[in-house]
Amino acid sequence: MMVPKKPADSRQKRRTERAMCRKSDASGNPVFPRTNSDRRFFSVRMGKTRNRKIIAAAALILSAGTMSCEKRQREPESREALGTVCSVNLYESGTESKYGKIFARLDEIDALFNLSSPASDISRVNAARGAPVEVAPDFIKVLSEALEIARVTEGAFNPALGSVTELWRNAKIHTDRIPSKTEIRNALAHADFRKIRLDEQAGTVCMGDAEAKLDLNAIAKGFAADSIAEILAQGNVKGATVNLGGHIYVFGTKKDRSPWKLGIKNPNAPEGIPAVSISGLQDTAVVTSGIYDGFFTNGSGDKNAGGVFFHHIIDPATGFPADNGILSMTVVCRNAAAADALGTAFFVMGKEKSFAMMGEGAFDPVAGGRPLAVSITNDARISASRGLEGYIGVVLNDYTISFR
Ligand code: AMP
Ligand code: MG
């Protein structure tokens, strides 16, 4: 096993020691990597990451402090797509054509799942009042994975929630009034994902209910990250970071071949110092759903001045924003689409149910790798999958951590 480098100064050393909750087995190896694929996923070259400076991003990419002085062929690129700012950094592997290919792919995906564009596949399905609609193969692929995760999570992630989320989106854009209970109840009556029919042979989707609507916002960015990872794998890229509005994918390794380190936002002050860091990451998605992304603030429009903030993750059982003490839910998984959808589902399911479900390993068939999670709750507790022990560090002293 590699011996961690000595921290540069004693303050850094203290901070690092406080942050790292390392656990070793009898032979001194970190406990997490249980299978060969896990071993690759969480590289055990932990020592290399210990001295590195934390830099903020969105479940923020904590790239190496040394990166800034490396010579790059090209600056990272950021553009708007999928309703958010998408940033890709190919570091020294970056070329104009690689960036071009990646952003063209993002535009292609946006054209399928964009709810505000009438020409998108999703809007055509939603306008069809239950009739079958021909859609792109990528759309079939995403919807079929969405339906699988909806089944496994018993509808906590619900791709047929569009009629309800539309009410919240309209409230945000057009009114200063939260949807009424009656409006929500009426919309919820048309949100049964089990009625959706997918015909893979014919390439069609049928909602099976004239009033029902799809919303794939909680999985589309994950699919986009998977698609970018495919391009990167074909493009001789050694290391890259992809940030799709806080949905992160880390590809390969850093230039010095050490794995990536990310921070998870403090949900109470999302622009500030991250609450926790996760190190040892390689070829994986790290997706966070948090209360700080909102649909709507009523009253004065300022939650600090008495307005009420309505975050954007809806509990399909009530039609209202999930209210179970979860402030953010992060999922780490090789399959980014699964990480995305599961993050939303776990947020709705709450801490106990989510960790129990992960413990049962219920996701192997859909997730292409065991998902791990980190929840932050309104009692200032961080709960993390045991598989992250040794790789996760509390950055802010306000929080206490336990593993499950
Ligand atoms: P995410 O940021 O990945 O958690 O996705 C949140 C978005 O997914 C929201 O803005 C809604 O459009 C949609 N959404 C909200 N709640 C759910 C849910 N329970 N199941 C599926 N999609 C949801
Ligand atoms: Mg999601």
C-alpha cells in the first residue's frame, strides 16, 4: 500500500487528519474496495490527494491546485444546455474538435428532453394526449432506464410526474401563488408511470393517459454525462471533468495519474465552503440533488425576508416538495443516468429507506455498479455509505458524520 505523503504544513496536516475518516483492515488496506471494479473505481492512491487544495465548484470539482499552472492546449468550455450551464474540462487532452463533438452531443440530447421546446421528443409525447409517438433510440433508452428505476424505487423517482412538475414550473414563471391542493390532486391522478408503454421495435412511446406528461429532467443530465464519457473513452482522453449544473462526472485521472477529489456543497450555504469532500474518484458520476435548487419562492420572493422556498424535488405521494429532513442527497455511481435518477429517488425516500435499499443491493441490475450515497440532513448530520469510509472527509465542523 502506498504511504501517504507528508502534509505540507502542520495546519494542513491537522485539517487533513480531521477530514479523513480512514479505516483499514488488518493488512492496512482501506476497507472500501471489495470487488475488482470497485478497486478501479476508488483508486487506493489516496496519498496523492491528501495535500491538494480544495477549489469550489458545484457538487464541486476539487481539482488539483497544481492544475492551474499546467500548460493546456485549450481552455475548458462552458455552454448552456439541458436547462443549465454545462462545463467540460479536458485539461491537456483538449482540442477544438473534441470539445465540438461533446457540445454537439449535448445539443442533440437537449433536443430530446427539453420541456420548453415544442419540437423535442418529450414535448411531442406530452402533446400527443396518450397516443403513440415515434421517438429517437436515445429517448427509448433513457425512458426504459427511467422506468426500471421507477419500479425499483416504487415510484419515488417518477418519470410520469410531468403534469405535477408543470404546475410548479408555471408557478415559478407566471404566478405568485403556490399550486392549490386541488390542482395538485388533479394532476397527481395522471402521474402513473406504470401506464407508460414503450415499444422498442416500433420506436414509440405511449403515455396511456391523455392527461399524463413525462418529465425526465431528473435523469437526462445523467444520461448526457454517460454519453460524454463514451466520447471521451473513444477520444484518447486521459482525464476530464464534466459538470452539468452540479451533476459531475470525473473521467480517468488527473495528469499525475492520481484520482479526482470532489466536494459536496453545504446545502445551507451552497456558494460557500463545501460540507464534505470525496477522494479516490475515477470514471464515476457524483450527482447531488439539493434543496437549494428551487421551483419557487412565494411572498416577498426572498426566503431570507419571510418568503417560503419551494425546492424542486417533488414527493410523488403528495405532489409537494419532499419534506423529510433531507437537505441534499449525493449518489456516487459509475452509471451517471442511474446516479441522477437514484439521487432524486433517495431524496424523496429519505435517509432510512434509501440506505436500507442500498444495503440490500437492489440496484445491481439497473445501475451497472453499486451506488453509494451521502445524505445531509437538517439535524446537521451527514450519513454516508460504508463503502465511502476512508474516502470521505468532513470539511465543515458544523457537521458530524456516520457510516451505514
Ligand atoms: P434532480 O435535480 O436530478 O433531482 O431533478 C429534479 C427535476 O426532476 C425537477 O426539476 C423536476 O423537473 C423533476 N422531478 C422532481 N421530482 C421528481 C421525482 N420525484 N421523480 C422524477 N422527477 C422529478
Ligand atoms: Mg436526479
